[in-house]
Amino acid sequence: MTTEMENQMPLDTLTPEALRDDVLRHLTFTLGKDAEHASLYDWRMALSRSLRDRIVGPWFASTRKAYAADAKRVYYLSLEFLIGRMLEDAAINLGIRDQAQAAMESLGVDFRALVEDEPDAALGNGGLGRLAACFMDSLATLGVPAYGHGIRYEHGLFRQRFEMGQQVETPEDWLTQEHAWEFERPEAAYEIGFKGEVDGDKWVPGESVVASAYDMPIVGWGGQWANTLRLWGAKPTTLFDLERFNRGDYAAAAEPEALARTISRVLYPDDTNYAGKELRLKQEFFLTSAALQDILRRYFDAHSNPRDLPKHVAIQLNDTHPAIAGPELIRLLMDKGLEFAEAADTAQATLNYTNHTLLPEALESWSTWLMGNILPRHMGLIERIDERHRRANPKRPTDVGIVKDHMVHMGPLAFIMAGKVNGVSALHTELVKKTVFADLHKLHPDRIVNQTNGITPRRWLKLANPALSTLITETIGAGWEADLERLEGLEPHLEDAGFVERFGTAKRANKETLSGWIAETCGVSVDPAAMFDVQIKRIHEYKRQLLNILETVSLWQQIHDDPNGDWAPRVKIFGGKSAPGYAVAKEIIHFINDVAETINDDPKTRDLLKVVYPPNYNVSMAEKLIPAADLSEQISTAGKEASGTGNMKFQLNGAPTIGTLDGANVEIREQVGAENFFLFGMTADESAARRRLPDHAKLAIDASPHLKSVLQLIAEGRFSPDDPARYHGLVERVWHHDYFLVASDFDSYAETQRKVDAVWSDRAAWHRMAARNTARAGFFSSDRTIRGYLNDIWSAKPAL
């Protein structure tokens, strides 16, 4: 029987008129509206459904092809998938964005307004989640049979707003509307247990929830292949206790539903208290157990021998959040009849672990009491894993292990249970070997490999920057979207004054658009002719937003004292959220906003310096800020940033970097050339040595009149006249507890910023430098990264 899907017009011959008819059909029969009474939401849903219809065909075909070939599947487990808006991304990958715009405009609907009506899926926080989303795009583009597994958070991270300059968290509401891109799969549901009793290998959970699947098809470039992002929502095993309800004990009757909703309600609950820690561990096990049960169900549909699992399945753990996968996969394989040792070997050959941090506090650990209470069966398995590893490696130092000091350390658990462990930049991988896993690396010298992160050019250039994308295609032709190395073809044009001028014109158009958005969003007027200096990332001490804003205050002082000097006009743009329980990061946010209020109101300097901090940074905001950025701030303390991907997005969109030799900055500098990168600060080794120097911060401040003046100004309450002592703690930390070396790198940073000013004064030279950054960004495609994983970690191949 011929289906409607098979009767659809091929994408390369799809006309706007045909798509318009589909939109009207969905408007009428799916949404129950007529055109005269349709809202923007109705039109968006109708177009989204029309595009989704065209993804279903390649999605089904990809699944059938993977099954027919018995292809090895990749499963990517991540607590975050920061996918952003889907509509325009899907239209671009299908190759029908222009038809979609024409179809909607023929219906009298503003396509840009329609696209921006879609809420961002609030499924992540920062680089970790955005990397996972880029990988899903590249896996589909390359035709790799793959599933992503995450949690369908009801409210996600949080919506950020500022009250009196302070961050206030409110729930994200992205799911108050129907999500157009998902398919609910009630048949794919698994019971997830917690607590209870253990008798030998038998575990009887004391409470449980059901993990229910919601699938989103992720289509690759050209629409040839589509994979599945499977998100798990928690549901109660029983709706409520009717007997208790009838007795009037309504709260107790609803406890099962409350437990379930809590688990999939919020990303990263505040875990500074016990309840938060318990919830976070439950979330991580919920995701991991649901994914593994689903993976094994699919495997055993086609295969019978559990020992062959590594031949057909590769599982990637994105950070330590799903590290409980080791003991859970062992448990599930033992339930299939394997002995512990054989189950452990099979699990290790299947699992791989990506490390994203060198910060010890970010390598999760749980008290043995908490782990034993929430997951008693797994606590026993973890101890067996640790003891087995110790016996197999008699040279293991006594202070190395998974369980020590009454804590379960998830980093060593992930390492020991992984076939391969990868870092995410060349520098980071070497530091992983020398620092956090030094002893384990000595025991397993072939286990750690590098896979430098990447970004998808479809989202971060084709979608986000149509002005530059058009210029690139007109200059070197099409095809760079799936082969980013082709950007090298721009190099011969960099000495062409006409090309450089057009490059500058594209940047100026993006800046004018952003200026209007800033005026509307923040109420601040900024000049598109000024340098747009941008730092957007999670607020954390090691990322050193504090260094940026302290240097901004110093610059403001200097301009204030000499307003007729030869200053380069700047707009300093910040974006990012702090974890709810991270008091120091919240104080930095407050300080940035207080500084912005003071500087922006100064009549002497406001034509030369502005500070802007739009609230609620997310993917859609990044798509506005990055194409308009002139300067990319990548200023983390050397040795602390694993890789970064924002640095790659800025480079791709023609923003030179001011940065330290940290993370992928090292490789960006190698690619673009030292002369096209504004380097400052100490190296990782120098930073470590500097920390060992007593009073290093005091010595740096005493040697820096500018920094000392800034700190004095803050201590006097210049930026907090209503509360002069507000930032005394901030000043105290810089003087006496400066672990991240803000003071020691301050003068180098400030000096390099003045070098930036000097280059900016020759606008043609600046645009040439910016264009060279774009031309040399090809290495940082996530397609290249995924090919590395396929060859070095997963032993898998594309099926296209």
C-alpha cells in the first residue's frame, strides 16, 4: 500500500506552493484552525509538522538500513542536550529553508517572527550540552546509526532574570506548549528502582518510577539520514493511592506522582543540601538505567549472546553524570546469566567515557551512605569493581580507587569501567594523563586518547550567520557545509580588498541587528561602529568573568581621566548563568551588573564604553551574539578549561580570540597563526608554579597600579553606593584567595587589550584577520570529531 509519506514530493523539487498546501492542511486537520483565526503559534506548529513529515521518511529508512546491515550502533548518554530551536535547523538540513520562508510569506506570516516564536528546548546549561547537540547533528550528517539518550526535563535548567542586578531563577516554561518535534512512545517504558533491600544478587527496590520515552528525529545535512534523540520522562508506577485519597490524605496519596515529576522536572537541582544530592543521583541513575535497558532490549531483539554486545554496541558516557552505567550494565548482564567477572569485562568493552574537566570538585563523588541508601545493589557492585581492579593491578597506589574516605568517586569508576577515556583538546588530554588520572594512566597507558571537540557548521554558520554564509558560498561555492575544510578556499581572497570589504559589511549587518535587539532587550543604546567584545559562557571563577570586568573598570577609569585620548570604542557584552547554589559566581553577576549601571550612566565615557549583560543566555541568544562579535573572550586560567566550543563558534564567525593557552585555544592559535590570536597570561605550568608562590596575588597587586586602583574603587563602594561594603568579600578573595590567578594575569591581559585596540584602529587589517579566522576554522567541525570517535573509540562505521 502506498503511503502519503511515500507520495511526498522529493525535497529537491519541493515548491513553496506545495509546502504552503501542507501547512494549510496541518493548520486545519492537526490544529483545528482556519487561516483567518490562526495565531503565530498555530502557524509555527503547522509548519513544524509539515517539516517533521519530511524527516519521518529518511528516519524510517535509516532505521531499516541499520537493521538490515546489522550495523554497530552508537549510544550517546548525556544529562544535557542543548539543542536550541529546531524549526529553522531542520529546514536548513532538509535543504528547504527558502521554500519554507516563501510558503509562510505567501500566507502573510513573518517567517523570522515565526522562527523566534519557538521556545528553546531547556535541556542543557552550557558547552557540555551543546557539544552533545552538535554530535547528534554530525552523527546524522555522516550516516552513523546512533541514539542520543537524555532526560525530558519539564522545566530544564532555569530562566534567568535580574532583580537589582542579582540573578533570580524562575522555571523554564518550554513544555507549557506542545513540543512539535517529539513522538511519545508509551510502549518504550522501563521501571527504575531506588532504595529497598538486597539479598545476594537479588535487589527489591523500595520505590520506583517508570521511564517513558519521547523520540525526536535528528536529521543530518542533505536529509539523507536521521537518528533518534530519545528523552526519558518520569512517570509514576501507580497514579495515586486511592485508599489514602478517599481517607482525605491527599498529599500522601499523590507521593508516587510527586516522586516521578520531581525526577524529570529540573536540570541540575541545587545539590548543596542532602535532598538535592539525593535527587541528582536519582536523576543520573534514572537516565542511565532507562538507556541501558532500552539498549539491551534492542540488542536482544536481534542477538542472543550477551558476550557479543561490544561487537554491536558502543556506549559513550558524556562526563561522569552517567558513570553509574558501569555497575548498572553489570547488573543487567548478570540478570541475563553472566557471572560478575564476565559481565564486567563485557561492560568495559562496551562503555567509553569522555572527561570534560580537570577540576576535582567537578568529578562527581557521593557518600557511601547516600549511594548505599539510594542504590544498595550498585553500592555492592561498585565495591566489587574496585576490589577486582585492585587485585588485577597490584601496583595500584593505596590512595587510588573508587571507594575511599567513605566516598564513591565517579571519575575513577568511569575510567576503570571504560574501554577508552578521551579528553576533548590536545592540552586537556595531556593534563588528564598528568593530573586527575595520573596513577590510573600509568596502570593503563593506552586507555586515554584525545578527541578535540568540534561544532556543527550547519547550526553555527549556515543558520546563525546567513550574511557570512552567503558571502562564503558566492566566493568558494557550495559544499562547505558538510566539508568545512573547504573554507581554506577563502585564503586567496584575503588580499582582495573587495572581498575584505564585503566581509566587513556582513559583520556590520549582524552588529546592526544585534544593536536593535540589545536596545529592545536591555534598554541600552550601543553603536554598531564600536568593537563588540563578547564573553558568553557559564559563570565560573575559572572562566574568569571577574578578570574581564576588573579590566573593564580599569579601562573606564583611564577613559574617564582622559576622555579625549585615542580610545577604541567598545561594547563589553556578557552572557551566562550561575548555578543556583554558587554564591561566588552570583556575586560576580551582581558586580558586572552594578558596574554596567555605573559605566553606562557616565556622560564622560558612555560614547566610548558600554557594558551589556542580557539575561537568560541560551542557544538562541548565542545565535545573535556570536555572528556580531568582533572579539572573542576565552580567558580561563590556563590548565582549567578542558576545550571550549564557544571559542570555535566565534572563530568560525570571524571573531579573533583574546585568550590564554588553555583548552582548544592552543589548537585554534595553531590553526590561525600566532599573529591572528591575541595571547596573554601564564601557561598551565606557569600557573601551577605561581600558585605555589606565597602571597602571589598580593605581589601582583602591589606591582600593578591599575589593578590596585580598581580594587580600591570597589572597596570604597563606587559601584554599590547603597551598600559600600557589598563587594568587600570579592576584593578580599582577589587579595588573599586568588586560586584562579586573576591578579597575576591582570597586567598581561590589560596590555594585550591595548594591542587589540591598536589592530582595531586599522579596520581593513582587522577584517582581514577576522576573515582569516573563518578561513582556518575547518579543523573544528564536529564532523571531524565524530570521525575520530568512530576510528579511535567506537570501532564503528557510517551506514550511508
